[in-house]
Amino acid sequence: MLVRGALSQTLRHNIRPLSLRSVRALHGTPSRPSPSSSSSASVSASSSSSSGSHPFSFLPANALEPKATRTKGLTEIRGPYYAPVTKTYLDELLKDWGEYVDGIKFAGGAFSLMPEDRLRALIDTAHSHGCYVSTGGFIERVLSTSGGNKSVISKYLTTCKNMGFDVLEISSGFLSIPTDDWASLIEFTAAHGLKPKPEVGIQWGAGGDATVEELESAGTRDPKWLIDRAKAFLDAGAYMIMIESEGITENVKNWRTDVISAVTSSLPNDKIMFEAAEPDVFAYHIQNQGARANLFIDHSQVVQLACLRRGIWGTGSTFARVVTFEGAGEHFRKGGRAVHAEPSEKY
């Protein structure tokens, strides 16, 4: 006991605790920066983040077109509806993953309930990250409540344009509207400075989260109906066609993969976008159309789809199987026809 007491007394008198600076030095932890150095570090980090550099860029991954010129492999994400999407959340999401997001789409007319300053802030945030903003298919509500009144619709389109929207989705899942009227609405939308994006599908009553049984009782259309109208709408000036997922992969007992095949075989792939807000669905489209399929997903699925497009991860059916060819843009003309007559040195 005497020995232990003497040792304890010796330790207390001869060993002093290390200062916080010494402990940090010992463990390799940097000291707390001064306010001025913190500010410069913040600026440096911000510059690094915006430069688009990736510390793991030396690892192989699929090549995709740059966002600024991308016409294939577009990703449109759902904005506020099932969950709120605030300016802060959207800004942070796009700071991290904006390279893989091309557009933001409002659903269910949610934007019509937002205060103007908050809506403008959300739209401006999307634009600051190089993303377009779509209204979603709220025009169905405008058409049904106005009886198709031209002045009401014009006021709606003008307000959308003035608020900063870029794309106006023109859907009619709940409505019966003549094809010629639909085409005229596309032209009317373009005349207001918005990009018309008709949504077509095979399911009557699509777009309202109906049950499988309700949709089955409503019935479906022939895929040719969809394709014929899509072609007519492209001729009328539609910048892209959205393919409604209900009746095809959403709220069905069995997927209608025959419809997907018919659409991709009949329409230009840079002019169609599939609704695919379920991981199994967008994985199917990537597996069958390749990494450059145009897809609409939920904002919560951005990372998963990005990893799939770049070929760095996937499920058992897609892991290490999704690939691209870096020379595709150089070796293929419009229409996907290979260039054989010109010397390879040109490339």
C-alpha cells in the first residue's frame, strides 16, 4: 500500500496533462482555425465544390454527355408533393448531385399553393444549378375548371412564364380531349414562351394514385394510340413527350413491357422521357435502353440512378453490366448510323 501511495504521489507531481494543442498535434487533428483562416477555407471549399472536380475520377466510370449540352440521359426529379422540397434542401441536393439532375417538376399543382416569394426562390435555385423547371400536369385542372376557356388558359400560361417556369407539361389522364385540340394547345403553349411537354399513356384515369383494381376497370388504350398522338404532338412543336407510367409499370399486376418496346422502337429516344419513380422501374429502363435513357424519378432517388448510369453500382441484374462508349458522339451521326467512310484519324 505504501509503494502504491508513493507511486501515485510521484505521478501527480511529475506528470502534467497535455495542452489541447499538444493533444491535437499528437493525433494529427488540426487546430481550430482563426476566423480569417476559416473564411478563406470556406471560400476555397466552395470554389472546389463548384469546379466539378472529383477525387476519385481516376476510377473508371461510364461517360455521359456534359449537362450543358445533354439531350440524352436526362433526369427530371419530382419536387414538392409527396414530401416538401424547400429552397435549402433543393440547393444542398443540387450542390452535391446537380451534375446528374437536369430538371425539377412540380406535381399535383403544388406550386399554386405556395407564396410567390417562396416559389420564385425555389425556381431561382433550380436555375442557378442549371436545371429547368416544369409545371407538371396541372393544366388538366385548369382545362376542366375553365371549360377550355382560351383567356383563362392564356392567363395561366403567362403567369407560369412570368414566375420562371420553363416547361409546361400537358397531360390529360383524367380528360377526354380531341387530338387536334391537344395539338393546338401545344402550339398555344409554345407561343407563350414555354416548352410544351405532352404526357401520353395507355391508361384512362392515370395520374391520381388510383388502385390497380380501379385502373383495370377503367381500361387501357392500344399502344398505337399513344404512338400516333406522340408523333402528332412532336409535329405540332412538342419539345419532348412524357410517357405516363400508370398502366405500364405503375399500379399494374404485370408490367406492359410490350408497350415500352413499341414506344422506344417508334419514337426518337431523345424526344421521349419515361416516368420511372421506382428503383425497379428505372433499373429496367437503363437495362433495356442503356445509360442514356431519359427518366423522371423522385428527388430521393437521384443518387441511386446516378450510380446506375455511371455503371459503378447496381443490383444483381445490373451490377458492372451498364456500359457506354466514349466515342458515341464522334462516331455516330444523327439517327445512330455509324460513320465508315471517314478516316479514323479524324477522331
